[in-house]
Amino acid sequence: MLNDLERKRAEKILAGLLAPRHSPHVKSGGVVRYRIVRQSIEVFSERPAYDNPAEMIEIPIAKLRYVRITGVWQLFWSRANGSWDRYSPKPDAGELSELVAEVWSDPYFCFWG
């Protein structure tokens, strides 16, 4: 599990991912959120379902996992079938901020489409 210090640091770094991805005039109806589960951070978009606007659905964006024994963060992307694969262009980094920057820039269109 992430300790309190690691959690606070991660939340500060993740704040950049929560900014809108589109121009303000585009009404996507969704927001980017994250949840911390043990030593992983799941980033997802939450938006109303197309066929039932009262229902909220989650669309996975990225998963970041901290491996404490090596002190390395690993980056995963969600395939269309729902499985998580290591992001091979930059599978890991010593700093969470490096992988968050990779997710934000998304040079291979794996995270934001």
C-alpha cells in the first residue's frame, strides 16, 4: 500500500491529469478521476452512459503501479477487451511524474484515444 506521504505526493502529481483534455466549448459530459487501490492508481473517465444519462460509466485510461522493492512506477494501458497491458514505449520510471507526463501527452494514442 502507498503510505500517507506517497499518497499525498501522488495526489499532487495526478492533479495535472484531472484538467480538461478538450477545449472548454466541447461538452463531453465526462470528468477524469482516479482511485488509489493498494499500490496502484487507476485513472478513468467518468461520464453518463449514452443510452441512459442517469447512469454513470467508467472508461479506463491508465493504471500506474508502484513496486516498492525496486522503487519503480509501472505504466499500463487498457486494451479494448478490458485487459491491462504494460505500456511498452515507457513501461516504467523512477518518478511518477514521468509516467503522468507520458499519459498526458499520449504520443501513441493509447490513453486518450
